[in-house]
Amino acid sequence: MTTWDLQGMQRHLLICNGSTCMEAGAEEVTLAVRDEIAKQQLDAKIHTSRTRCNGRCKDKCVVISYPDATWYNVPDTTIARKIVTEDVPPENVLFTLSPSGLSRNTDSKAIKGISKEKVAKRQRALGENGVKKAVLFVGHGSRLEQGNEEVREFVERSKHLIDPAILVETCFLEFASPNIEDGIELCVEKGAEEIHVIPIILLHAGHSKLHIPAEIEHASEHFPHVTFTYGQTIGIHDEIFEILKARLQEAGLDPAQKHEDTAVLLIARGGSDPAANGDFYKISRLLWEQLDVKWVESAFMGVTTPSVEEGIERCMKLGAKRIVMLPYFLFTGILMERMKKMCVEYQQLNTDVSIELADYFGYHPRLQNVLIERAKQAMSGTSTGMQDLENYRAYAKEHGPAHHHHHH
Ligand code: FES
């Protein structure tokens, strides 16, 4: 390793290379800063270091200059070069040092952030009887606000099953706020030192294998004093079959009775993870084992096949006189709305069969049981989610951090 002689250096630039800044172009920023230093022949005067997260991710990319202790927001390589030549526009200056300490530049868009003092005070107040714990539920999030409301309400109604000393919050992967990052921040702000992140996700695929772990990894870089655990997805769980049977019963199909000419068409979101799609087929089969219908068929709303249309056709070809479309969906959303329309359309097109649509999971006490169980596993250290975090770390080492493209 090189050991530089630092004698005579006049400035030291700390260039954030934490994962959020890297996603926002910190590599290009680093190279531009170094290139400009070379161009200006300042190599003997300005030293640069790449750093991990500096805890101001929202101001990405972050560069800190010493000895003046100025914090910069560097959105592009032009501003990066201006740091070297010291003519950064005022709106890109985040903090400057004054006799009273660092002060936020009012010309910049720098957000306020969490007060360390307040967090410490809250922790002291709460921490008397041990560490302050939080359970952070992560819903998928929907473009249909009603779906997000259902998630929030679900958590609200489940709260009483969790120790009242534990903080319970809800956040979303996409389409709704707060997102995971803000959800974690909220818990920290409220004094949490131990955050148990519990996904409200049916099948174990990209979101639960990569995206949530990526957020947890980054948050632990950001809040080194906080311990994180990760819960496992709902997966193939006995309680799920009880919910499915309850929804069939409501749709007029008694799960205890024999149904000769009836097909249940179980419909999932569909994704690109072969194991998750395979799990779904296993669930279909296990459901068939618990019913006395002739067929349980599987279909997907998108990404992969068979499509719902193909599923309906298949049921008819097999000889079904009655088809019950059974959504494998937790809450309402655009896809549930679409499914309702599909059901009406298929019924109009095929008058010699009866086609009905059962309800999605929604608020069901059995779903509550699963999620509380997942939270307890995480808190007692028996969640397989911790293995997911391990797997993610190995993945990130090889491929770099997982980028989750938020849709807005
Ligand atoms: S990654 Fe740069 S401030 Fe967090």
C-alpha cells in the first residue's frame, strides 16, 4: 500500500463513497475531483480520501473539505471540479463551520436531519429498562391508496399483540410513504436502538431477498449504534391455507364439501424468481390436498405464465362447470381491480360456466398470527431472514449494492 508523505498538504477532501452516494454517481465525482487536482497541479496540496456513508445520504453526493470543514452537495462532475478550484455555487454548500459549530447553509436545499441530542435524550428516557426496540413492518405499497390504507390499518389492528413497550411502525417498498429508509429513520428518531424489520410479503423473491436487505445494510452503515434484524417472508405457512379456505367459503364454496365439476384458479402476482413461482405451485398443490374440488389450477397476473386467461381456458378444457378465481393477494390494489374486470368479462364470454371471484386476504386474524410470529422470530434470533441478510452481503460483494428503482 502507498504511504503518502502528507507534509505540506493544505486541504483534505473526504469524498463519500457510501452506497447511496455511489448510486448517485460518487465514482464519477471522485474521478473528477482527482482529475481536476491533477490538472491544477495541486497533487502536493490537496489530499483526497474515499469514505463510507457520512450520514447525510439525502444530500448525495457528499464531499467534505478540511481544514475549513465545509460540507458540499455534489450532484455532478462540474460541481466536483469546482470544489478543487473553490468556486462552488452557494446552493451546493451544505454546512459551514462557525464559532458555534457547523451551521446549515440557508441557501442550500440541505434538509434538517435527525438531532443526535434528541435521539440520545429519548434513548435515555426510554432506555432505563433496557434497549428500546422497534418493529418496522414493510408493506409492498400500491398505486391504489386504499391498498396502502389497508396495510396501515392491518398493522394498527395487530399492534395490541406486540409488547406495548415496543415501538411499531409501518413503511413501504414502493408507491407509498414512508419508504423503508424514512421508516428506519423514524424509528431511530423515536429512540429505537434495535429495529426488527418484518416484511409483509407473500413469496420470497427479489423484494425480500435483495431490496429490503439492501436498505437494512445501508441503514446499518448510517446508524452504527442501531442493531437490525430481519424477519422472514410469509412463504408457505399453514395459516395461509386457512385464509384461502375462508375466502372460498365466503364465495359460496364450502371447503368441507365435495365439488365435482369445480375448479379453483389460484392467482398470484407473478414474478421473475423461479423459486418463488415454484413455491406458488406448491401452495396450489397443498391447497388442493385440503379441499375436495376436482382441480386447483395456478395462474399469474403478469411477468410470467400461465396468464389468468390461459388458466380459465385450461379449467374449461378440463371440464369445469364452475370456476372460482382465488386471489393470492394480501391487500387490494390495481391488480385486484383488474381481476374484478377480468372475472366479469370471462363470465360474459363463457356463458356455459359459472365464473366467480373470491376476496383477497385482507384483514384476517390468521394473517395477523403469521406476522406476529415473524416478528417474534426476528426478536428471538430465530428468523431465517438473518440468513437472507448474509446472502445479500455475499451478493453485494460480487455485484455491488442492489439498486431498487423506486417508482413514483
Ligand atoms: S452514502 Fe454518502 S452520505 Fe450516506
